[in-house]
Amino acid sequence: MTDHTANPSPPPAPPSAPPHRRVWRTLAGALLGLTLACAGIGAWTFHRIWTQLPSVEHLAVYRPALPLRIFSRDGELLAEYGVERREFVPLERIPPLMRQALLAAEDAKFYQHGAIDVGGLARATFANVVTGQPGQGGSTITMQVARNFYLTRDKVLSRKLAEILMAARLEREYSKDKLLELYMNEIYLGERAYGFAAAANVYFGKPLDALSAGEAAVLAGLPKAPSAFNPVVNPARATARRNYVLGRMHALGQLDDATYRTAVDAPIALATTSPPGIVAAPYVAERARRMMVERFHDDAYTLGLDVTTTISMRDQRAAEAALDRTLNRQPRAKRDARNGLEGALVSLDAATGDMLALVGGADFSRNVFDHALQAYRQPGSSFKPFVYSAALEKGYFPGVLVDDTQRTLTHAETGAQPWRPRNFGNRYEGFIPVRRGLVRSKNLVAVSLMQAADARYVQQHAVHFGFDAQRNPASLPLALGAGAVTPLELASAYSVFANGGTRMEPRLILSVKQRHGGAMYEATAPEGARVVSARNAFVMDSMLRDVVRAGTARGVLALRRDDAAGKTGTSNGSKDVWFAGYSSGIVAVAWLGYDTPRPMGRATGATLALPVWLDYMKTAVDGRTPVDTTPPQDVALVDGDFVYAEYTRGSCTADVPPYIRSRFACGGAQATDATDASADSGKPDAPMPAAVDAAERERVLDLFRTDD
């Protein structure tokens, strides 16, 4: 029998999914995986950037690199040195107008939002990522602080993320006011100016609190593009940007209609003065700069040092003008820029040593070498007073007679070659008083006094006045100024006679203060050093006054000061000309010559240097009281001139040479105490007249009168 039972049929297969469903399912899986991968990468990137963000703690005591500034004693800026122009100003000292202008231009909702302005950031992200057009805005003030202090300015997504995270950290650590203060002092605003205070000075020559609404708007428009909106080079674009900022301020209710319209209509008026650098008194500024670099090295340019000098700008301008006028009167050939005639003038307050004026050359831009402080030149006859001062200590007083006859000094006398010194103009008078020898600048008298007093003694005596012994050797030609001195050394030395025998060390710096850091140096009251006795200084002063009254310095009579004293100097061959003198407590020295010494024709100290000194001193002594000196108790009058009182009581001068005649060589003399000599008010009845006659005086005054 056949089995007809059939095997059961397999169940039908389920219907397969449509093809399009499979595609979507695959895409969904891939998208999920990609999303998870992106999230992982994003989380890893976020973690990596966050953990690598720098610390922000140092901003709590933020002090930017501030330039070195040099000021006169009256507060005038002379120079500013530094790679960046900066001036740190705390937020409370930044005027509301400036803050409002900045926020209107850069971040009007700064105090309302957090570290991020979501709307602005979305617009920037769309522009950068979707359209591929980098450079769109959206950064808040805090984000810009993060960028300026910590990040690069590359406009890429990773930097933007770092900027956002850094801004968040800053907002967590600091107040809005602190962040705004950091921004307003750090942001670059063109012309090497960092921060709004520096920019206000650079562009408008004003402090922040003196800015108008329009000027504040100009500055507020600069952070977006300092070069493009720089009013110096792009005034049209700067004006358009300014007006945009003013419009924002007006819309925000910060400006009323009238102020807004006035500001929009006004042109941008920039400062007419040059921006900081070397502004005035360049030789002063350069000397002060070098002193700071010697002390602080390169930190001098970043510590924010404010250096106040002793310079008076009234004196400084008068000194510069005086030298300029004399140089400009010279023939063009002498003013040739390659090796032109140079000059220097330095003045001191005799009582303090303060430099009141310092001009180191004809033109700082042409020659930065400071002839007042660095140029060692032959002083000529301006050195003679120090020979006479030494001779006084040996008993050779103003009334002692010295042979003014030409003679030849032997090898035994000179220690070298025989020497036959001669007077200027080859004029000789036989035996004449010491006083007359100085008044007439007699070379033979100076050499004889140095020989009699001993050359080594005279040299050491001069060293006490501040001269360098090596540059002024102990030889007889030193009596005629054959050594080498600087104008500052000579001025300091003459100050001894003007200050009763005491020398004050010359000084240029009154104070050094670190901005926002306090005083680093304050000059103390000067003490000075006794160089010669008060009586030596008094007698020398009386003779130097006679040089003005009746000698080679008669041109000084135009100053109309009874206390004026000084001495001309002309080196051998007229290669250097000098005038050194003082009045009313101010000592000044003028020098002229060439850097490579060469003759200046018929120029002398009286014809070329004295006019510079006189021109300056007319301003310097204005408002000052002339110095009225009184003979010290240990000075006496003998035959109408001063001697040291002990010589009236038996002291004598030993080993008086035959070319000198002195009544004190072998005994005393009856004398009248100078303090009791009312007939001549303590002044000597000098062999030379105490003053020129009226006609000659007027003739001299006419030569030196000016239109002013």
C-alpha cells in the first residue's frame, strides 16, 4: 500500500523590507556613530583646551610694560623711551564719556551678558563656518581681553573656542570693572599707543578727562582696525567710524541731540605737537636715559620710571636759543653739517649743584656727542683763576707785584724744553699787581705765579676743584690752560668762588619714581665739600668781578649786575673759546670749537663765547637777587687791596723769586680791617680802576644791547 501522507510545506518567508528603508536605517546608524564620535572628539578637545588654558591670577596685579619718561623740574615732558607708548590708568580715573564711547562701539551689553554674547557669536560663527568669510565680529570685551593677553589673533575655530573658554575663566575670576580696566589699558590703538590714555596723548595731546565727545569717539573706533581708522593716515575713514560711534552713543541715550550734532559736524583736530620720543632738551634727555640704563639695564624701558631732572625749562630754552643765535651768525662754511662749528652751554645753581640748563651741541640730530659733559678741551685763560687761587695760599695777594716782562724759562725751570711764553698781542708792562695780571689776562703773570707757588702744588690745588690730574699735568703751561677740561667741570670749579669756597657736586636727577610703585630715589639736601677757605673765595671773587668791570670780560657789563664775575678763555691757535662766569648764584660756561680742533681765525672767548653766556644769563638772572658779599674776618686791607689778616701780624712769604716783589717777603704791614673800611665798602682800592668811565661803559653797553 502506498503512503500518500505528504510532507508539510515550509512557512512562507516574511516579506523583505523595502530597499529605501534599509538605506535610511544605515544612514541613521552612521549618523549616530558620527554624532557620538563628534561628541567624543568635542569633549576631548574641550577637555584638552580647558586643561591647557593659562592661569589668570597674575592679572590681579596687572602692570603693563610702561616706558621711561624724563621730565624737567617744572614737570614738562622732555622725552619718552620705550617700544610701546603706555600709561596705565585705573578704571575709576577713566572718564565715563570714554567708557561709554568704547562700550557703544565694541560691546554695548557688556554689563548684561556673561563671557559670551550668544547673538553676536552666532553671527560670527555663521560667517566663519557657513559662508567661509573669516573676520566677522562677535567677540565681547572679555573675549578680546582673553585674546590680547593670552591668544593669537588667527581667526580659526580652535582659537575661537579657546577664546570662549578663556573668557569664561576670566569672568569667573574677575569683575566686569576689572576686565574693562584691563582692556582699556592693554588694547593697541595705533601709532605705538597701547591703552586709551596713551592714545589720547598721542592723537590729541590731552589727558583722558580733557577729551570731547567727538575725540572719545575717534579713540573708541580704533580697536576694530587701528590702521584702517587711524586719523593721522586715514582721516576720512576715521571720521566715518567716529560718526558711527557717535550714532551708537546717541541711540543709547548717552548723548543728547545738540552734543551729538556738534560732535558729528566738527572736524577731527589732531595734536600739532610731535608725539612723545625726544620732545625737548635732547642732550638732557639722553644723559638721563643713560643714567637710568646704567642703573636698571633694559628694565629701564619697561618699569614705568618717571625721572625728574634739575633742569629749568626757562633756563634750558634760553640756553638753546643763545647758542643757536651765535652759531647762526657765523658764516655758512663754519656751520657745515659734516664738521661744523660746535658749541655747548651748561649752567649750575652754585648753592646746590643743580644743573639748570644743559646744551651739549649745535644740533642733536646731527651730532649726539655731548660736548658739555664729554668734550675735554683746552680751557686757555679760563683756567688762570685756579692758579691765582693757589698762589693766594702761598702769600701772593692781589697787590703783590709780578714782572710782566717777557723772559725765557730755562730747561731747569720747565723740566723740559726752554720756553718763552708771551702775552696776547705781545704787550708787556713790567712789574704790575697780581690783580691787574688777572684783569688783563697776562700770560707772564700766570706763569710766574705758578712757578713761584710750585707747579705740583697748583695742580693738586686745582684737583680739589674737580679737575682730572692726569688731563692737567703739573707743568708750567698748565698756567695758560694747556690741560683739558669739560664745560661741566669748569662750571663746577667756578661755582666754588660763587659759593664761598664750597663745591657742590653737579647733579641732574632730582627723583626717580615708578608709576604706581612709589619713589625709587629722592635727591637729598646737598652737603658739599670745602675746597678753599671763605677768604680765598672772597678775594678771588673780588678779582673776577674786576675782570668784568675793567678787563677782558667787560662785555658782561651789559648784564647790569654788580655781582657778575668771570673769565674769558682762548686756547692756543683759537681752537677753543670759552667764557666762564657767574651772577646771582648761577654759574654758566659757554664753549665753542670744532670736533676736530682747528683754528677759528680771530675768534676769542670775549668775541664768540661771551655773547652766548651773556644772552643766556639775561634770562637766567631775571628775578634773582644779586649776591652781596662781605669780607671775612680774617681778611685785611693793605695799601688798598686784600691780604690774609695774619700777614699783618708777622706772617711772611718765603722764597719769593726775583720776578716777584712783595712787602710780605720779609715782614708785616700796617693794615685796616676790611670789615671796618667804610670808605670803599670793603672793596679794594685796586691798582686797576674799579669800573670803566661812563663813556667807555656806554660804548661797551652799545656793543651788547639787543632789540629786546
